[in-house]
Amino acid sequence: MQTLQNHELPLKPGLFTRFLMLASKTNAAGMRILRLALVVVLVWIGGLKFANYEADGIVPLVANSPLMSFFYRYPAPDYRQHMNREGEIKSTNRDWQVSNGTYGFAHVLGCVIVAIGLMIACFDFAPGIAAVGSFLLILMSCTTLSFLITTPEAWIPALGDTAHGFPYLSIAGRLIIKDLIMLGAAVVTMADAAQEKASSVVS
């Protein structure tokens, strides 16, 4: 009896510990959700580049970028006099955007973004292609993040409020900064796809 009393009964894990044990098994599901999320966002946003309002919206980003401004006919800041608000239509502004090359560039960009999304979607049967797609997304995300430096509209303008300039992001700036998440997701999915491809080659 004394021997039995000296043995301690194993403690059952607490609720939080059981949660952690369960959470530790969700890595594969999380990776699939992450990859699916990238595909959905890229195909959706890429498809929207064929809508004029979306093409209008990226004009300040492209026009001020030293990497991309040559795609437009007119230099920054000429576009500021010809911007339609979302949901608004002014034919004179639309005509200016047509002559600027706004829509042709947006259509090409949309095709590229959709193609990257579809490449990432190839993971199950062509992980090598998916890895390349994620790498291209890394490049795209880095380019988008560079707009924080080159686009004046990414920051709150000095119109009287003391909250302006850095670090006060405008609506455009808040949309740009979210590409940090896209960048991180692309690195993770690229590594996963590359590992899958490498293991299939070795085996």
C-alpha cells in the first residue's frame, strides 16, 4: 500500500495545453488555407484590373513610381486633375485616362496578377510552377511596398491637421502596407512548394 501511495497519478493536461496540442496539428490545413487565400485574392484583384474604376485607382501609384511610370503617357502629377472618385463618372476624366494608357496597362497588369495566382494554384500537381508563382509574388509585393516611398497619396496630406505625413497612412497607404502580409505568405508558400518539388525529385 505504501508503494502505491508514493506513485503520483499522471496529471491530465489543462484546457489551454490541450488547445495548444490541437493547434500544433493544424499546420497542413493552415498552409492550404494560406495558399487558397493567395489564389483568391490574386485572381479577384487581377480580374478587377479590367474595371475602369480599379484602373483609375492605381494611377497615383504607377505615375509616381520610377519603376513603372514609363507605362503612362503623361507624367505625375498631371493625373490629379483627371481622377474620378470610385463610383463617379466624368467623361472628360475617362477620356484623359484612355489617352494616358491607364486602361491598357491595367489590363496587362491584371493578366499578370491572375497568372501568378493560377501558378500558385498549381501546387497539388506542379509544385515547381507554384514555387515560381510565389517567387513572382514576392517581387510584386516588394514593388507594391516601394509605393510607400514614391507615392505622396500614401500619406495624409498637410491640410491643417497635425496628423499628417509619416507615420499617418492614408487609405491608399493602408492598402499598400498590407502587402507585407502578402510578402510573408509568398515566402512561406514558395518554401513549401520548393520543398515539395525537391522531395519528389529526390524520391
